[in-house]
Amino acid sequence: MTASVKTSIPPRHEHPFAQFVRILGKGKKGTRSLTEEEAQTAMTMIMEGQVEDVQLGAFLMLLRVKEESPEELLGFVRAVRGQILPPRVLSVDLDWSSYAGKRRHLPWYLFSIFLLAQQGIRVFIHGASGHTIDRIYTEDILTDLGMQVARDWQQCEQHLDQQGFAYFPLQYLCPQLHRVIELRNTLGLRSPVHTLARLLNPCDAPAVIQGIFHPGYRPVHQLAAQALGYPRVDVIKGEAGEIERNPDGECLIQSVRNGELLDTTWPAMFDRRHRKESELDLGHFVAVWRGDAEHEYGEAAVIGTTAIALCLLGRADNREQAEPLARELWALRDRSLL
């Protein structure tokens, strides 16, 4: 009689993160958005390195196809904010996110930041660079201009005190998110990190300004900012996705003011559209600041963007007050800065 042989097959356990991929990818009828709690748990696992690369790619692209809901964004932001807050309170007036980069126009929004800083408004800028091919980024331009880029929170505080603004790259602010955003060229598509990063407001600034590219994301940012309790927020469709008003068209500003949602439309600043740059000439960019050259579109973009910020900060009540004030700030700028 031949003895029977018993084989022991070890039980297979589902990876804890698999549930979140399944929720998003369970077919046309079975799929749904994550709840705020689920989104927070999922992002916490990503932040803590508890997710396999293949799961992360699937998760990001399923979200990209579906598009993030305000509840998902809220959960993601809550998970990240708890891990990136500065070691001590920094005095910041305006949170300015910069993740898109520019391709067809020079980064005129930087001049708006300089104008605000020269008025004693402390601007905290956070962003990323290099994740999309053929674009120039805030970090690159500041470096080319000989300006400082912070590598830690202590340097952020020093830069705010010295020049009125600080730029803190995502790779130092949150290395885990930077790794995800760097997948842009691997996956071929932007990920939810581009959206949630704009909402982080790490220094708890009382005013937050955001630029998006796809108009459909504007109300999503607005609702998420309201739920996060940010008191004063403006979201615009910025040129290339940066916080920069395009003066050639109407500008819809979707805002939060102490919990209330508001929409305001500012008219175009010109009757005609301007040609896009044939090349992004940093020398001409600097010459415009110094007053050695003129740029009708660029100067209007600076004035229009600055005007929006002035209203957001309570320095003006409306466009009719803000635009003349912004023009005055541009005329009186410190031309020796560059």
C-alpha cells in the first residue's frame, strides 16, 4: 500500500492596498470613488512606502481616468499635510503653488510675486520641476536669475525674511510625493499628485492662490479648499496651469471666503489675442523688469495676476480698485532686483 503524500500550500494573502485599486477599477458598474477616509488611508500607505510600484501605477492611472473627487482630494491632502508641516510656525501671508511649468509664454507670474514681496507680503512658493518635457519651471528660472532655492525649512524662513518670498521644491518638502510626480514621463499622464500638491498649504497661510489648466478641476479645488477650512482661496485657469492670468481672455475666479463659495469673472484686458513667444528669452524677460524693454502681453499678465492676488489678500475690494493699484506697483518696482 502506497502512503499518500500531503502537500502544504501556503495561504495567499491579498495585499492591503489591493482593495483601493479594486474600488477604482471594478468595471463600469462596480467602480466608485473613494470615500474621504479611504483616500486618506490609501495616501498614507503611499507616503509610508507600503505600496508596490505596480499598484501605485494602476492606482494613479485609474484615478486619472475617473478624475479625482473633492472627497478624494480632501483625504489625500489630509494624509500628506500631517507629514510635511514645518517644525515651527512660519509667518506667511500667501501660499503660491507652482507645478505646471511654462512652454509658450515666459513666467510672468514671477514678477507678480516680486511685486507682492516688495510690499511686505510674505509669499511661500512650493512646486516641482522637470516632470514634463519641454517646459521651464520656477526653480529653473530662479536659479538662472541667481536667486535662492530653499533646501530645508530653516532656509525657507531665512529667504522669507531676506527677500519676502521662499521657494521650497517638492523634492525637499515631501520626497515621497516628488517620487510620484516624477512618474509623469514614465506613465505619460499627469497624476492626482499634481492636483493635491496645489492644495497642501504647508505653512497654513491665510490666503491661498491656485492655477489649474483643465477648467473642470477649478470647482474641485474650490470645494476641497472649502472643506479644508482655508479662509481665503482663489482658483483660476492659469496660463499653462501656472498662477498667471491670461490677459487676452476672460478670467473666471472661483473663490472661498470664510466658508462661502464665490465666482467672479474679470473681463479680458485686450480686444485681440497676442502671439505666443517664438522662444523663451530670459534676457528679454529680465530687460522688461529693468525697464529696458517692453512686453505688452507680459506686463498685462503681471498686472492682472497681481490684481487678483491683491483682492485675495484684502488689499483691494474689487477689480476696479485692484488693477490701478497693481499698475502702480509695477511702475514703482525695484528695478535693481534683477
